[in-house]
Amino acid sequence: MMPVVVGVAFKPVTKVYYFDPQGVDDLQPGDSVVVETSRGRTLGSIVFAPKAVPDTAVSGTLKPVIRKATAWDLVQNDQMAHREPEALEICRRRAKTLGMSVKVVRVELGFDGNSAVVYFTSEQRVDFRNLVHDLSQALRSRVEMRQVGVRDEAKFLGGLGRCGRELCCASWLREFAPVSIKMAKTQDLPLNAPEVSGACGRLLCCLGYENDFYAEARKQMPHINSMLETPQGPGKVRQVHVLTHSVTVQVEGPNDTREMVDVVVPEPQFELGMAPRQPEAGGQRRISSEPSEQEPEEVATGEMSAEGSTETPATTASAEMRRSRGRRKRH
């Protein structure tokens, strides 16, 4: 029998986690609920109603939904949200006082005020036990420190992208997908860092949105350096234009002359329903039942423990390009 789960997100446009509804009836998207997590009881919002999923879609043990949020739960959560800017300033002042090379980007307070999560960025590993002790006293709650990367920082801060729209990661993209400079090559985009980098300094997330289409189309079109017959004679393919369904062919003429000829090729065919792989608004391909189990993170409590960074390893656009140029030189 397949397990029945409900999808819960703890903040808008964040990862969705599976929880066991365990008899809590009539759960609908948008409802606020109190759930049990490894960090205690937390307030979240229903993303999708209870449904059966395969066993392979659940990792770890499902935590339960305790109850629907009461009016008092919502009032407490609103009060804590209004305290977060003040808590952020306290954290930044304490970190500066201790001379720590960290940048505190966000503070999240639990809806009941018993816990606080401090998100920070740092280029090096730091010992923040003293900071945790000071913050626990100042905020009068249990404090966790989580190190995040520049992509997460951009998601927290928000802003506008080079397209003029709100950042995808801040408006609808729940999880970051791997992006490589090869995607820019496949789509014939400029390979200079400013052109393919986002507000975070990493490669643009939107490089992956149409990559599958371009990759499949290129498979059905003549390849670079392949020979192709044209009205002017046989020639070698020099450029492939996916959007115009054409290729540029170099034809050898008399007296060592060369002519560039644009040739229209058959339009690539795709299976019905084929679409680029994107995170769904209601969930992901494999969702953990608990935040701490699926996302390795650097956590510090009174004892201080460290388990790595929350950010998926990523490489800056400029570094990717340097490696790409190095490979071309070797060849």
C-alpha cells in the first residue's frame, strides 16, 4: 500500500516536504498547519492536498501533521515575523563585535519563539560557538547557524533579473537545478561571464529552461563540420541555427574562393508533450520528509555541530569558461 502524504512548505517559494496527515481531515492547499520536525513543532503551509505516492518517492521517516493552525498560532507567527528584522540587526552587531568574517543574511524565528535559525555566508570555515552563546541570550531562544551560498542569498534578498522580471528563485523556483556553461553553448549564447551570469554571480538558472529543446533539435539537424549538399554544391556546415531551422554552409568555389550559404533544413520533430525539465510548483521528483535529512547544512547549537553547506556545489561562470577554453586549447 502506497503511503499517503501531504506537501508542506515552511516559507513561500521554498522546498516542499512530505508529511503524514495522520487523520487531520480536509487539508487543502493554502491551509496553515503545525507539523513535527527534527527542530520541534513548526508552522507551515499546505502546497498540495493528501495523496498517495510510491514508496521510492519518500526518503526517511514521515513526520506527522499535528493539527491545523489555530488563530493563536497565526498571531504568534505574525508577531515573530515582525521581530525578525530586529533579530537580524542584533545578529549582525554581535558578529561584528566578535570580529567574525561572516555575513548574516537572514534570521527566521519559530512561530512559538522557542527557536531561531540564522543564515549566513562566509568564504571560510568559522568557529561561531561564542556567537551562538551570545545570540541565545539576546534572543532568548535556541539558535541554529546555517551557512548558505550566494544563490540562496539572492533568493532571500530578491530583486530583478536581467530580463526585467522578478528573480525566478524569489518568485516561483522552489529548488535550484544544476546549470553548466555547456547549456549556453548548446543555445548559441555569448560565452562571456556578464552575459550569462545572474544577480548572484552564478550561471543563470534560466539556461536550463529550454536546454532540452535545443539539445534534441541539434540531434536532428546537421552537425558542425559535417558535409551537406547545397544548390551551389557540397560544403561543410559551419553554424547551426535552431530557431530558424537552418544551417550556414561553407562552399568551396573556383580559384580558392569560399562562399557562405544559408540552407533551410527540415523542422525538428518532437514527441507530443515534450517539455524542458523544470521543478513543479507543487513538489519535486524526490522529496524528503524532513528538512534536515535532505539538505546537508552547517548547524551550530550549544554544542556546535557541522555537516557541510546547504548550497549545491556550483561554479562561477568565469571559472566554467576558463576550463572550457583550456579544453579547447588542449584539443
